[in-house]
Amino acid sequence: MQVQINDASLELVQGDITRQDVDAIVNAANSSLLGGGGVDGAIHRAAGRELLAECRTLGGCETGNAKITRGYQLQARHIIHAVGPVYADGKHGESVLLASAYRACLELASQHACASIAFPAISTGVYGYPMEAAARIAFRIILDYLAEHPEIKLVRYVLYDARAFQTHVQILEELLTQ
Ligand code: AR6
């Protein structure tokens, strides 16, 4: 699925974030920035050991924020390590923190001249954020940002499995018809 916002595209694809040929890919990291499972593990494996060495110099990252590194063995020039919230019950500021993590990634992409960026569904795996709610927040932030920042030409949202992909298509269609 592809949506046009001025000169930019928002694409939804099913696939593996580590294999995206974009300027920057986003990692769903934890606040240590020293690796983990899920997307984080896959990115560290694909980028190689130099990534961990650079991450060790960053001093971690607070929830709702993001930090950028080189992409090493990835096709992507940069990796933006975002720390989404652990979902408790929706009453602990999770939505604000998730929105803030997405916005921080987009701002870093702008600052580092990344015209194309690929996101995974941050916080929807180990961190337990309900997928529909997370998708609404992610798309709202991305669509608003693209409308105001012509330097970003492509946002690709990468869903790992068919069910997640279908859910996201449905949510984006809903948002666009509101
Ligand atoms: N490409 C795209 N999406 C993926 C991939 C992939 N290769 N692998 C998994 N997903 P998660 P979180 C999907 O758990 O919830 C780590 O240990 C997955 O199906 O990677 O933010 C970190 O170190 C899910 O929908 O990230 C943290 O400790 C989504 O990506 C913690 O997990 C995110 O799942 C972060 O948890």
C-alpha cells in the first residue's frame, strides 16, 4: 500500500527491516542501546560488531527518544535507535512516549539528510503495545511530519508478518477516510 503526501510517499510493506535499501532504518531498541532480541537483535546481527562498539559510546537513550549511528554492513547509511515505551495499561503515558519516539526518529532523519527512512512497528513486540493503537499513533505522527517536512521523501513502514501487515493497511485506510 502506498499513500502520497505532497511530494512524499508513505509505503506499507511486509518484510525484514534489515534488508531495506533506504537512507536510515529505525531500530526498536531498549534504553541501554546495547542490543536485545526482536528487531534489535536482527539489526545488530546484520550490521556487524562495529555497531555495538559505536552504541557503547552513546550512553544509552531515554524512553521516547532516539539516537543515530552509522549503518555498517547494512544497505542503509544510518540506523536510528528508538526507545519505545513498555506497555503497561495505557495509563502510564505510553501513547505520548510512543509518539515522541516516532517524532524523534523523523527529526534525526531530517538533521542527517536522510530522505528515506524505514520503520518497524516500535513497541508492538516484546514491549507489548497493542498493535492497532500503536499503528494509529505511528501513522498520525508520520503523516503530520511529512506534511510539514518536504526533505523526507519516503517513509516505509515494514511489517514482519502478514497479519501485522493487514492490520496496518486497515488502520491506515481508516485514518485516510476520516
Ligand atoms: N523486521 C521488521 N519487523 C520485525 C522484525 C524484522 N526483522 N523482527 C521483528 N519485527 P520488538 P519492541 C516486528 O520486540 O516491542 C528488544 O529486545 C515484531 O513482530 O523487536 O519495541 C529490544 O532490545 C514487532 O511487531 O520491539 C528491546 O528490549 C515489532 O517488530 C525490546 O525488544 C517490534 O518488536 C523492544 O521491544
